[in-house]
Amino acid sequence: MKLLENKVALVTGASRGIGEAIAIKFAEQGANVAFTYLSSDEKAKVLEEKLVALGVKAKGYKSDAGNLKAAEQLANDVTKDFGTIDICVNNAGISRDNLLLRLTEEQWDEVMQANLKSVFNLTKQVIRPMMKNRAGSIINLSSIVGVKGNGGQSAYAASKAGIIGFTKSIAQEIGSRNIRCNAIAPGFIETDMTHYLKDGGAEKWFEKIPLGRFGKPEDVANAALFLASDMSLYVTGQVLQVCGGMST
Ligand code: NAP
């Protein structure tokens, strides 16, 4: 028996990186997968084909996570196409790293909209079908930087810390409806977002990571699978750190 058989999962920002790994992991475990992207049309098409080849229903939607109207439209379209939404992974995100003295208002706003407002936008929509089902799992991608902070990443860290506060509050608000809401706080995961970290030599980072390596998107996807599945039915309002022990 697969862990997500017959569940409908919506994953934002799945054309690349962690989101893509989550979409594939969920499909391998039997979930029908709706996913979004912003501009990577070709990659989204390839992913859709890959998911369908795994024997599930899958569809990519071009939808800006930072836009409330787009989130409303997305939730309606997915509910119409897939029948319901059982699992929502708010994964879409960006980074605009800069020291505060150089950080512009535009950069701050861009990060807040794509990373934090996006979580508000879609969570507000998906709790409707979940309340109807009296079941659901919402998983928000925070970051270890949202827990610890990091010089040069004040906007990104603030958006990711905001996600933790939001996650814990929503867990309290909708727990009585059997809807769970948890966050994942990854450390350094090898994707396009962290590509630049390797430029200065990966080894200096490895000293700070007890497991001695960067994480892989699949490491995060495994944690998402746990939180999405009935294996975590009594887990809500938590922040699962997937960071190779970096925060300890
Ligand atoms: P990534 O490789 O840069 O991929 C980002 C994904 O998000 C892409 O699919 C992109 O779509 C999509 N996206 C960006 N802005 C969007 C928007 N406004 N609307 C819809 N989709 C949007 O990033 P990643 O490393 O996989 O990160 C995924 C999540 O994990 C992010 O929330 C990130 O903050 C978090 N995280 C990552 C790390 C890490 O080390 N990588 C660590 C901690 C937390 P397009 O391809 O169309 O642009």
C-alpha cells in the first residue's frame, strides 16, 4: 500500500528543486499531483509527463504564488480538475540576499510577497475543501535561516520566520477540523537557489554541518512525505528541521 494512494496534493513551485522532488515523491506514493510554477513552461511540461508516467493524474498550472486572485483561481481550477485538495505544500519561494544597508524596498517587498504572502494566499483557499473533508495536511517551506537568522539574508529570514508563526497559528485555528499544518525548515539543499554557495568552496560549509554534506531535494521530499501522510496524523504545529544537524 502506497502512503498517499488516492490523495490529491497541490505543490507550489515544483518546476525545479525541492518542489519537483516533492511532486515526484508524492506521485511515487500514489498521489494525484497538481503543481505550479512561475515561468519554467518547458520544465513544467516535462515534470507533468514524468508524473503521469508514474501512473497518477498530474497537471501543471502557471500561477504566481504571490497573487491572491491567482491563488483563488488556482484552488478553484484544481478542485474542478481533481475533485478536492487533501495536501497542500506551500513551497514556492525566492531569495534576494543583500546586506541591510544595500537591501532595497523592492527586494524586501518581492521576498515578502513570494515567500510569506504566498502562504497566506493559498492556505486561505485550500482550507475550504479540507474543512469539507474534515481532513487535510498543509506543509509550509520555511528555512533554518528563519529559525536562526543569517547576516545578509534579513528579508529572506524574516519571511521564513513569518511562515513559522503563521504555521503554528493555523495549526491551532484548524486543528479541531482535523486539518494539520506543519513547517519544514531545510538547511542548505543543493538546488538553483543555493548554487552560489559552492562558488566560495563547499568545504567551509561542511564544517558547520554535522552530517558533512549539503542536503538533496529528496531529503526534504522524504520529510514532506511523512508530514503529508497518515504516518504523522498526530503531528501539527511543528517545524521539522532538515539540515544535517546544522542548527544543533
Ligand atoms: P528553486 O530551485 O529556486 O525553485 C524555486 C521554485 O519556485 C521554482 O519552481 C519556481 O518556478 C517557483 N517559484 C518562484 N517564485 C514563484 C512564484 N511567485 N509563483 C510560483 N512559483 C514560483 O528553489 P528551492 O531551493 O527548490 O526552494 C524551494 C523552497 O524551499 C523555497 O521556499 C525556499 O525558500 C525553501 N528553502 C530552500 C533551501 C535550499 O537550500 N535550497 C533551504 C531552505 C528553504 P519557476 O521555475 O517557474 O521560476
